[in-house]
Amino acid sequence: MEEILRVVIGLIVLAAAFFTVSMLISRARAAGGSTGTIERRTRPAGTRTAPVRQGPAGVREEKAYVAPTGLAERVRALFRGGEATEETWRRLEEALIRADVGPRAASDLVARVRENLDTSADPAEVLVREIVGMFEGDGVWAVPSGAPAIVMVVGVNGTGKTTTIGKLAHLLSREGHRVTLAASDTFRAAAGEQLETWADRTGAHLVGQERGADPGAVAFDAVQAARARGSDVLIVDTAGRLHTRQPLMDELTKVKRVLEKAGGGVDEVLLVLDATTGQNGIAQARAFTEAVGVTGAVLAKMDGTARGGIVLAVREELGVPVRLVGVGEKLDDLVPFDPETFARRLVA
Ligand code: GDP
């Protein structure tokens, strides 16, 4: 009898403890969700909370989940819980614009996902697939051929133009091509010296002149020198001060004309874009494309946290394919652009 009584008391104590703990947990939950907002914006870093929902008995529930640090989680969260509504699509577009893909590319992507999303698929995966699809037909970058092939490199100062030229020279010489560099940015004091350092490191031949010299004259000399030395590729550095200033664009047009005349044609005009650049990258790309007909983009500084969404905008709005990606400041840090790697990183 005493035994049974002890068991009953034990059960009562256990039930009381369980009840107290449940009460404490539900109070703590209610306190956490006290703002009453339906959806909170993602915080720049750290945790994000899920929408506050009304539970079956009108009890407020708030499910905390691991911070969606990127687009993938945001996209999955958008499509979680049933049918996509107009609001879902609007938010997807907004999320893409925030990832710097530009309004046009964002709207095109939403249309593609809308068309191809079936309810069983992972929406983030569908988005990746559709981003890859936007680069369809661009092909992998191949070293242009010529005697020599002429590659003109343009871009705003600071984007990584000179570093890209150095790395490109290395990539080409590693593949057995002889390279000449033309220091046609005669405006910026350090440009020539910087290029000289890269020429030394890569074994490329450098053609330059004093600061303030005519960039067209340097380009002309470089074509002659590259020919005389039997170079396979001539890479021409150009000035990159404010792309909005007409004199720069006039100067670039002139350099290109000289190269065409002296070298018989420019095989590639590469525009270097900084992956950390936001929407301003489109304006840069447009200005350079109008002036010198950009044939490909190089996305520099992809080794940091930047996702480089801007190239999607540039690809979509100007039809410029992305050719190479800069992933650091060392010689080997230039790699061919791979749409799938890019899409996964953007959506991650
Ligand atoms: P330019 O003015 O356009 O010729 O730019 P620079 O080539 O001088 O580069 C500007 C800065 O960006 C320098 O400090 C470079 O070392 C750095 N940089 C260039 N490309 C990359 C890259 O792919 N990754 C990183 N982390 N830094 C880069």
C-alpha cells in the first residue's frame, strides 16, 4: 500500500514539474514574439525570425530557424507553405534585385522560374538552373588567335584592371603564348610601373612611354614591337579615370582605332568589373560598350564576400558575356567563368 502511495505521489510531482516547464516555455515564446509584426526584414547578419503565425487555438507561435544567410534560404522561405502568390513572385524579384542582378535580369529570372517551377522541386535549385540558362550559348573563353591577337582591357580605375592584365599575361604564358603588354594608361602615374612589375613577374614584354605620352602612340608602338618579337598576344592597358567623362571615352576610341589600323583589328575588348560594385556597374558597362564595343567581361574580386550579381545584369541588359573571374591578387588567381559555379555562389 505504502509502495503504491509512493508511486502515485511520484507521478503527481512529475506531472507538476512537466506542467511548470511547459508554462515557462510558452511564456518565453510569447515574450519573444511580442512585436506583432507579420514579417520582419532580414537583418544584415545574424539570425532572422520566421513569420509570426497564429496557432490552432489562437496561441502565437514563432518558429526560429537558422539564419538564411543567402538567397537560397530566402527563396525557400518564400515558397514554403504552399501556392506561390503574386506577392511571392514580387518578393522573389525584390530579393534578386537586392542581390544586384539588376531590374531587367530580375524580372526575366522571375518569369523563367515561374514557368519552370513545379511544386516538388527545390525553388533554389530551379533558380540556379535558370541563372545558368541565362548564360547559355556564351561558350568558354578561348585565347584569341592572331599575329598578334590584340586584347584591349578597359575599366574604371580601381576595379582591378592592371592586376587582371598581369594575371592574364601569366595565364597565357603558362599555356605557351608569348605576350606583350602595352602600357597605354599614360595618365595615371603608377600605372606604367605597376604593369612593369607584372611584366617582370610573368616574363611578358612591356612597351611603354613616359607619363603623359599619347596613349595611341604607345598602342601603335606596341603593335610594331609585338610583331617584331613574334608575340602571340598583345594585351593593351588603358586609362580608367571616370568613365562618365567624355575625354576618356574619346581617348579609348582613338586607341582602339590605332590598334585596328596598326594591328588589323582588335580581337577582344575585355571590361573589368569589380564584383563588389552594385548597380553602377551597369552604367560603367554601358559607357564602355558604347565607346569601344566591349566583347567580354572579367569579374574581379570574387574571392571576397561579393557575389557579383552585377554580371547577370550586364549580360542581360547589354548582351556582354562573362569570360574570366578574378579570385585573388596572385598570379594564378584568374580563372575561366563557369556559369554553374557563379549561379551556386549567387544563390547560396
Ligand atoms: P586598376 O586601377 O583597375 O588597374 O586596379 P588594380 O589592378 O590596381 O587593382 C585595385 C586593387 O584591387 C589592388 O589592390 C588589387 O590588388 C586588387 N585586386 C584586383 N583584382 C583582385 C581580385 O581578383 N581579388 C582581390 N582580392 N583583389 C584584387
